[in-house]
Amino acid sequence: MKIGIVGCGLIGSKRAAAIKAPHEIVGVCDILAGKAKDFAVSHRFGDVYVSDNYKDMIAHCGADLIVVSTVVKWLGPNTLVGVQNGKHVIGEKPAGMTPEELEPILAIANKNHRVVKVGFNHRYHPAIWKAKELLDTSKDKIGPVMFIRGRYGHGGRVGYDREWRADRTLSGGGELIDQGVHLIDLSRWFLGDFTKIEGFAETYYWDMPVDDNAFLSLRTEAGQTAWLQVSCTEWKNMFSFEIYCKYAKLMVDGLGGSYGVERLSYYQMLPEMGPPETVIYEFPRGDKSWEAEFKETVEAIETGRPLTMGDISDAYEALKIVKKIYKNT
């Protein structure tokens, strides 16, 4: 694979680090040309196409795959230009500002058989992956999922309310469209599509025109519920995703780093009930989700098979939920 990267910030660096030989980065782009050049030098890419114009770089760098790691405002336009130029794309979540922005991308990608992966990398975290595996392989023992409770939060920093995430024209919204889409996506992965969507987004602490907390109640046609909260007033970073089944509970805590060691707790109900049989899985070896996400994307491109999860259609469904919550707020 020959790869071009648009957006040379922190996430662009994480994406670049996940790309291993024999794959080759052939182009980099940032709205600040000097930043793109420094990015290429610091990552030792060698002689690559450097530009401050994404249309130019996508069209002329010779890439098969474009990685889009910009602010939200430019995710959709970059991805659209990518598929219009016949490229496959890995774009960050939420993939665009609105679901409508993704509709032409979906149409062109489907027509031209282009792979468009969206950065729902939480699906690839080992504790989440293990939980899904247990549900898929031990259905009789665990039983069907009844409901999910998810909480995801982080604190800010001095000046957080003056950064790009606080500017709706760049971010599309606040905490709901930022971390909230991860919980929405995970809940859809475990429960399926939601037919009843309720909730609200609110600004409680930060002096900014976007939400710093959001609360969601999502229900499937069968009545399964996802009860979710996301927050940037958590102060101590946390991640908790609890899957309540008929005969067991699966609980994922932590994402590594400041979120704490990633852990899956499996609580199996006993026939006599009472204290459950408990198995704890810990995953202390760091976050490999970026590499796993890239690997699956490449395999889908090389084999011609569809992506199994986390594609542009998943982003479209998540953004429809985000739009409805914002409309109701």
C-alpha cells in the first residue's frame, strides 16, 4: 500500500506509527505547509510529496489509501475527494459534521467499491474484543444482552474552552460528537440499530458554546437499552462499558494510560444465584487498536471483501443519533 496522510497533528502521528513496512507513506498534507514538512522529517519518511492543499496531495501523491486525521470540519471533504479520486480512506471519527455530509461519500464508495474505514478504534481494544468474543461463542451460558450502561469521561485543561473542540464550526458540536460517538458505535455493535432515541446535551462547566456533557437513552425494536453518558467534566479520566446479559455481566473498565489498566470482568450467574463466578482479564500492554484497525483495512482492500465493522455506514448511523440528540436539546 502507498499511503497519503492529511492532517499532521497528534492523531496523524498515531496513524503514521501504526503503518509498518512493506507499506509506504508517499505523501503528507497539512493546512500549514511547514507543519507537513516537519512531520515528514520527524517521522523519517524520506522523499515524500508534501503539500498544504489536500486536493492536490490526494490527486498527485500516488497513494492507494488516504488517511484523514484533521479536525471534524475537514473530515468529510477530504474523504469525499479521496473516493472521488478512486482512493480508499481511513478517516477519523465521526467522519463528518452531519449524516447528510456522508451521503455522497457512501454513494461513491459503494458504486466504485472503495473501502472507507472510520476510526472507531475502541472496537479493537482487547477488552472490548474479548467481551464480543465471549458473547458470540458462549451465548447459551451468557444469554442475550438485556441492556448496556456506558460512561466515558475526561477532564479538560486550562484553556480547553478556547481550543478547536469548543468551536462548533470546526468540531460540529461538543462532547457528544467527540467521545459520545464511540459509546454509540460500541452500543450499536453489541445491540444493533436503535429505533427510539432520547437524551440531551448540556454545558455545565466550560465557558463554550458546545456541550460538555451528554446523556442518552437508546432502545432497539426489541426493547434492549443503551444508557450512556459522556463528559469532559469527569476530572479523573474514566471509561466504563457494562453489558448486562440474562445470565452474566461483562464489564470493561479502563483504556490504558490515564484511563487506567484495561480490564474485562466476567461475572457468571450461578444456578443458586448469590455471588457470581468471576473471571478478570487484564490487558496492560498498551493500546494496539490503531495497528489492528489499519491491518483490517488493508486486508479488506487486498482481498476485496467488505469491512466487517467500523465503516462509513456505521459513522452515518452514529451521526444520525447525534443529530437527533442535538435537535432535541
